[in-house]
Amino acid sequence: MIIGVILLASVGLGFVNEYRAEKAAEALHSNIRHRCVVLRDGHPRSADVTELVPGDVVDLQLGEVVPADVRLLATAGLRTRMAAAAMRSPIRSRCSAIT
């Protein structure tokens, strides 16, 4: 009987903590706005990543997160961590260098 009460209390506390953590994460996520530099009509401007549309040219700088699925037009010394994005162990790229 005592073990059942302890088990029930543990499950209840775990549920409450998980619920509160999820609500806190949602609140933090709703306050964060990701922006990037987009070339539209030949002029650079800052735009929210939710406003990106097909055909936008995004200017990425060192350390920035890729805001969407993009096609690389030009690169200089590009290095990525594919394993982190794909949730896999590191792999060696067999692609030729993009210039």
C-alpha cells in the first residue's frame, strides 16, 4: 500500500513538472523572433524567417543558423555539421566543393 502511494505521488509530481517545463518552453519560444538578411529587389533588408518565400536570396554570415531550406549560390570556406542536423553519427561528404 505504501509503495503504491509513493509510486502514485512520483508519477503525479513527474507529470506536473513535465507540464510546467513544457509551458515554460512554449513561453520562451513565443518570445524569440529569428531574423535574417534577405536580398529582395536587389536591396538587403532584415526579415523575419516566417516571411521567407521561394526565390528569396538569404545572406548567411559566420555562425548564423540557416533559416530555411536554401540553395547555395556562392560560398567561401563553407563547413557544416551535418551530424547535428541529421541526428546521426558524423559522415564524410562525397560532394564536390561548391564555388
